[in-house]
Amino acid sequence: MEILSTGIPVLDEALGGGLLEDSNLLIVHDVYSKGWTLAFEILKNRIELGDFGVIIDSVLPISSLAMELEAVNFDLMAEGEAGNVAVIDIFSSFYGIKYPLDFVYTDRTLDTGTFLPKYGKLYRKLLFKYMKDRRPIGVDLTIDGLAFLFGTGNFISTFQKLMAEKEKARITEKRKRPINIFLLNKGRASEELVAWMSLYSQYVIDFSSPNAPLEETMVVRKSPLPEFNPMKSHYRFRLVKGKVELSPLSP
């Protein structure tokens, strides 16, 4: 399988070369961390390389999401209107909000009992309208938000079914395979949820932020690539003027 660059050379090296296509990257962070911005830095870079962004939003109204993304100079409205990104808006679907934005997809009938087929229908709309020969880069904002809506046990069961559907698609579909990035705030998540998501993720990056907002510690916990070196997995993380900065630390 092809190894794709994150667009951040230091991060590619930390991961052992980059991200395998069709892989899952789990980013775990704590309450005050800005580590979640790493996902959108990667997304922004991959869009510049011709990929298509899919944000699965279960925690924020669109106006709040757009404001949060300004932290990494990601203009959600501009990218959406340009056809570079779309939002599957689970938050608004559950709470009955409808936006006059072509790139925001909602379904007011969405609920925990019918989530899989209706989510699949929304995703297929994006596939046919936008993606075509473009690689989808998905960012789940956030896994703990979905677990809150579903209940942890129900979510884990649903997620297993999603992984099975992804495997079927890998076998039967002839298109560029995606990268999926899962954001998980461990302040809102059970240890059980973190453990399950780590199992289903080929890459795991963990942030701790005792010195936030000055700097944080980023640790690459897991990578499937043979060039991954655990002795070079600790980094200082800073967000400066909307740009991610990483520098090596001794483990």
C-alpha cells in the first residue's frame, strides 16, 4: 500500500515514513490541549495535494466549528464553497438544525437505531458529488462526542460494524482509499473507549498539556511501519500563528 505524507516532514519521520492509505490515525488529547489541531493541519496539507476533506462533526454547531478551525488558519466556509471539504453534521442532525450550505450534510431523521444506513447514504452523496477520483481524508470530531450520543457500548458495537463496512469497500471498490483521523478527548472518554479505539487504529498519537498553552508533549504510541523508532517518538508540540511546530524530545 502507498505511504502518504502528512505534509509535516517531522511528523512523517516520527511515524516511520507517513500514513498508510486506508489506515486509521487516533489522536488522543486532554482537556486544554491543542493537539486536535494536528488533524486539521494534516487535512489542510492533503487538500493542497488534491485530496478531499470529510469532517464528521458530532459535537459543535457549524459556526463554532468554523471559529475553532481558525486556530490553524483553516477557513471552513471558503474550503467548503470551493468544493474541497464537506461536513457530515451529526450534531445538527440530532438537534434539528438545517444550514443553507451545500457542503453541510444533515439528516433530521438520524438516530442511534438507524445510524449506519443513513450515515452510509450521506457518505455516498459526497462520494458521487465531490470525490470522484479524489482521496477522502476523514476527520471525526469527536469519537467521545459520538460515544456520548450513542452510549459507549452502543457506539463500540456500531463502530465495529463501520470497520466491517470499510473492509468490504476495500475489497469491492476501485477508488483511492481513505485516511481516517479520529479525535478523542480523554477527559470525556472512558478507558474502555480509548482501548477499543487504539485497537482499531494503526497509528496512535497522544498529547499531554501540563504547560498549555505554551507547549505540549506529543508521543507517537503506535505505528505499523517498520521504520518507526520508539526511541524517537517524543516531541514538543506548539501551535504558533496557526502553524504546527514539532521538535524532538528525549523519551
